[in-house]
Amino acid sequence: MHNVSATTRVLLLLAVAAAPLACDAQQRPGQGRQPTIPPPTILEYKPQSTLIVPEHEVPRARFPVVDLHGHPPTLNNRQTIEEVVAAMDALNIGVMVQARPSSGDRLRSQIEAVREAGYEDRFVFFASVDLSEVGPGAGERIAAQLREDVAAGAVGIGEISKAFGLYYQKTDGSRLQLDDPELDIVWETAAELGIPVFVHTADPPEFFEPLDFTNERWLEMALFERRRFNDPAQFPHFEVLMEERDRMIARNPGTTWVLAHMGWHTADLARLGEIFDAHPNVYAEVGAVLYDLGRQPRFASQFFDRYQDRILFGKDSFQPDEYPYYWRVFETADEYFDYYRDYHAFWKLYGMDLPEDVLRAVYFENALRIIPDMPAGPFEGVR
Ligand SMILES: [Zn+2]
């Protein structure tokens, strides 16, 4: 009874005959066999690698880093600031961009607290923009608030969250599209002020696809209900959001755009390359997509080499023990090592072994070039 039945075998052979071009079209020994003991669930199966290869842990980045996608806690008191600085020192993060939404008083109180604590050379602040109630005249109001925030010390816009595109509604009840003309004045104001716009659009493309057993993010989507954007009655498709984003960028060529999470194109880097080629004002940040870079170390390394002036380091969630995985992927040629989050990726990572000039560009040089008034102190001696 453990063997494939005769009927199933005939059906399999028929299926094989009907699909002569499939690479696994030939009947293989043991194909279709079922386990003779109960199989583990996807959560239970944790194979331990038996591979023994050279390992190089990298607790500190080789050069001081700008974390463009920083989400430390609100930096409004000395104790929090000192805890974050201690973590940054251990990891060799020179400057962290506070990308947690803040504007007005919430922004000013953090800038003041950092200055009072004596760490104004370790943090810079992006300002959030309120896109929750866009209607006629909203663009002017948002742009005016942005001018105030930049006067108070903000050096960028961001992080604009995925709610822009997925959730925000206009005052007329329709979905706020990324390329809504009402917002052009906001992006033009950013261009005039010389500050970058850091925007997170959509989420991994798999989240917009059917939740079947071929989906690479099945486990994550099963664990987190709010990461399922695959109901067309509720959400625009990934490609719709990308088209809106690309039109927003094309309409604002004077604005510096930084795409969070490499625009969610890390499973198709050539596509991101086309965006870079078409729009010299576009940059991308590597937060939370290490699982994709580390499974294509050779192609990703070529991509980083070619577009080294367009890629910026960012981490996203502030978990100090996770940063060294990035250093290890970028700086070593290690093979087949674990990633830190098993529901992002059930595969192993490989090092990209990036050359030093690429590391410098990605770690700090690009950020120093596109963000105004960046503190120079942490990068003295390595520039
Ligand atoms: Zn973020």
C-alpha cells in the first residue's frame, strides 16, 4: 500500500506524456512515493546543516555605516539615546537616520533630546508627511508642514509607509493613489529643499499572490494575516502599485527618491536596474531583503558593483543582533549559513564578498551625498 498504485502510475505517465518539455518530465525512481512514517509539519521540520565550511562572523561592519532605515525607539530621553548609541558603537553604525514617523513637536523633541545628550553627530531625522486625509488643498498644507519640519532640522521625508497605496483613502472615499497630482507640490517642495523622499511601496510581491503551496512566503502569510494582500476586492495588485510609483517618480524628476526594501525587486534585480537606468534620481535601500540577496550572491554582487552609487544601507526593525547578518552577507564569501528569520526564508544565505569600494559606497558614501547636512565626524579617516 505504500507504493504508488497502478492507476496513479498510469495517470502519472499520462501527465508526463502530456508535458514533454517540463524538466522533471521523466519518471524518476521513487517519484510520488509517500513517507512510511508520519511526516513533520512545516513548523516541525528543522534540518540541521551537516556542512562544514569556513565561517567568518562579522560583529562590526568594516567601515562606519549610515543606517538610512533606522527604527530605533523614540529618541526623546537620554537613557534611550545612550542605549541606542551603545548598540551603534558595537556594530560600527556611525549615523542612524530616525525613519520612525515624526513631525512637529514629536520631531523637535527628539532633535532637542539628541542635542542635549551630546549625540547630534550620530542621528539625523526624517520628517513624516500626513497622507491620511488628502483632498483639495492637502498638498499645500503638507508642504507647509514639511517646510517647518526641515527648518526644525529634518533632512528628508520618510519613511512613507506602505499604507500609502494600500490603505490611505482620500476625503472623497477613494483610494489615495501614489501618483495623485494633489501631492506633486509635496515632492516638488522636497526637491526645492534638497532632501530625499524615502518611500516604502507595497510589500513582497508574493504577498499579493494566491496563498497556495507553491508560494515562497506561504509560512509568513499563514502566520501574519495582515501580510495577505491577495484579495483583489480589498487591495490593488503589486503591479498596480508599482505602476503608480513609477509614474510618481517620472513626474518628479527633480526629487531624490529612495525606494525602501529595494522597491521589493530583489527577486528580480534586473527590473530594479531598469528603474535605475531610466531614473537617475532613484536610489534603493536594502532593509529586510537580505534573504533574497543572500541566495543569489554572484548576481547580487555584480548588481551592487554596477549600481554601487545607487544602493544604500538600511536595516528597518531595530534589532542589534540582526545587523551582523548583513555585514556577513556583504563582506564575506561564507556559504550556506542561517538567516535570522525563518519565516522570511527557509533557505540559507551566502556571502557576496563585496569589494571595499562598493562597501564604502553602500555603507556611507551614498548617504553622505544625498542627505544634506550629514555629520562628518563618524566618517573621518575612512573617506
Ligand atoms: Zn521602515
